[in-house]
Amino acid sequence: MFNILEQTQNELVALKIEGEIKREDYDKLDTLLKKTEKENDHVDMYVEIDDIENLTPEAIWADIKTYFKNAKDFRKIAVVGKDGFAEKAASTSNPFVKAEVKYFSKDQENTAMEWVHS
């Protein structure tokens, strides 16, 4: 599930991803991204990945569509995680978005938030 974090404001979309991820999560995210882009010149993202239990096939397809549809709007993406999945997600997205994407370990949450705001 995607939990929108309280730091979400202006051009920053901050979320925590955990548990089971479904297509509906991407529908909500896509709506938020469209609104953020419409109100700002760009979109910065802070994504905290924590204990993903299940990723449905529909969610994988929604993930691909969401990021390709919004890729031109991203400026910076900070990916925070405690395992190799988060790091791999950050490194594999680089060829597909023009944004600067950077991975941070779980103990670097504050650094990641500062970086995405700079």
C-alpha cells in the first residue's frame, strides 16, 4: 500500500510503500502526481520502501504506466530503503526518467529529505 506522508506539499510528493501493492495504489498516486505537476514546474519524490509483501501483476503494469506517463515531470527522486530491492529500484529507474535518482539507506532518511529539497 502507498501511504502519502505529511511532508507532501508544493512540488514534493512523499510516500511510504509497504505491504501489498495493488493497481489502486497507482491510481491514487497518478492523481496526486498530475495535481502536483499542474500546480508546480516539476515534481520531486521521496519514496520510502519498507517490507513489500506482494506486488500484483496489475500493480507492476500500473507502475510502468505511471512512471512513463509522468517521467518528464520529475526533477529528483530520493529512494530510501533497508534492503537491496530499494537500491535496485533506484538504479534501474535511471534510464527511464530524466530525473536525478538517488538511493539512501534507511538510516539516511533525513539526508534523503534534505537532498530532494535542494
